[in-house]
Amino acid sequence: MRLGPIFESGVGAMAEFPSDIFTEPAFDPDTLKHLGPLTALAGRWEGRRGVDRHPEADGPLEEPFVEHYLLEPIDPQTNGPQLFYGLRYHTFITRPNQTKAFHDQVGFWLWEPATSTVLLTLTIPRGQIAMAAGSAAPDAKSFAVASTDGDRHHGILSNPFLDYAFKTLSFRMTVSIESDDSWSYEQDTVLKVAGQAEPFHHTDRNTLRRIAPPTPNPQIRV
């Protein structure tokens, strides 16, 4: 399926904003019914055949990983007239047969129905945050989000050491829905590694299998 366009720097889905920035829209509180292309991601997942390619002093290294990915629906969120439905996520990655973290990441997947926009926010406990965005049809089975260093809206922030030694120039993640119980992703994080002339493509890929269904958002459970 053709991917929706990725936002370019400085371009958003809405060319004009409403003059009334306070009035909230009417909405259905049942998040699971309104997640658009994110619908299939809700739940608890496991992937045991991940592959990570990252830089090392002696050159690129590819390593396998095991991933546990939890995505739970949140209550609808509004910024005045702007409305998001979304999933709070936590992905915890280890090397095979280990329990200590290889990668730990939290954030939100968000869907804005009015603009067909997908947002991914991410925070990792090595002093880095980012927000990536893309567009997709509500029934899309494949979509992508991207962010770029220096973009005021869909950008990347790193602590001073990471910015010096492994500066992130761009990030792109492509998601493919394979079935109701399986989805996969590919990530390409482009790094400027200190002392290296060419950018380095730090890549990750995995296929996730469902191990538990999602819990309805809090507003529905009461």
C-alpha cells in the first residue's frame, strides 16, 4: 500500500487554524473506536526476532533483540478545537536470554482524525526526546512517521554528549499491519558520529505478535 506523505520541515497538516482556539469539539470517549490506522496496535505484544544495527568503535554491529511492547488507549485529548485519540506505549528491549535493558522507550502514538495525522512521541533514558509525524488514511495498513533535527514541530532534542558524539540528524519509522495479531516496523535513525565523515544509518526492525488485548481507556471503564 502506498505510504502517505511525510511532513517536510515547517509544514503541518493544517494550513489555517480556527479563530476560536478555546472551544472543544464534541467527541466519542471510546478511544478504541477512533484510533484510525493505530487501531491494530492496541494491546500487549512480543517480538523475538528483532535486529539492531548500530555503530561501534570497530565498525557497524548487528545484534538480535527481544521486544516487549505495551500500547494502551488513553482518554481523548483536546487542545481547544484540536482532538487526538491515542495510545500510551512502553517498549522494553533486551538481548536474547538477558533481562537487563538493551533499549527502554516510552511515549504516545496519537491520531488526529481532522487532519489524518499520525504523531509519535518518544523519550529514552539516555537524555533524548523526539516527535515524529506523518499522514495516513484512517484504514491504512502501512504508514510512516519522521522527524528531523532542527524542525520546530517534528524535531529531535539530545543531551550535549549525544549531540556531540552521536548527533541524530533524522528519524523515520515505517509500520506495517500484517494481521489482527501481528505488525512489524522498520526504523532508520541517521547519526553523525564524531570522527566519521559519512552519516551512519542506525537501523532496527522487528515483527510483533499479540499476547494480550488492550484495556479500554479510563473514561470507558468507569
